[in-house]
Amino acid sequence: MGRLTKSAKFRYKAVMENINYETDRNIDKNQIKRFMACDFVKNKESILITGSTGVGKSYIASAIGYQACSLGYKVLYFNTHTICD
């Protein structure tokens, strides 16, 4: 997993267990748990994470990516600024 996480270039070292699910954040805990299985990768589906500045989008994306790496998937982390450049 170390090689996979290093080549992914994550912004944060994040784990699913540390995601804050306080009510004012409007994060669906059940949806995040479904992402932990990484079935979206097997089904060739995408995840789009949206929200205001500072709500934890990058952290959640990194946590999902780390989970995928732990299951043996190759991941590359980037944000929309990287895509648009």
C-alpha cells in the first residue's frame, strides 16, 4: 500500500474513521460507508464531491483514495484546479 499511496500524491493523510459527521456538515455517513467498499471503482463510476470552502471535500476525497489504495487500487489525487490548468 505504501507505494500506491505515495504515487497517488494525496493532499492529506486521511482515514475514513476521522471524518466529522456533525449535523451541520450534511455528510451522509451511510454514503461514505458505501464508498469504503470501493464498488464505484469496480463499476467504473465517478464520485463528485461538492461543498463550500473548508467543509472537508479534499479530506473526504483523500480518505476514499486511501481506502481504495488499501484494497489494491491505483489512485491519482488531483483537484479541479489541476484539471483546468
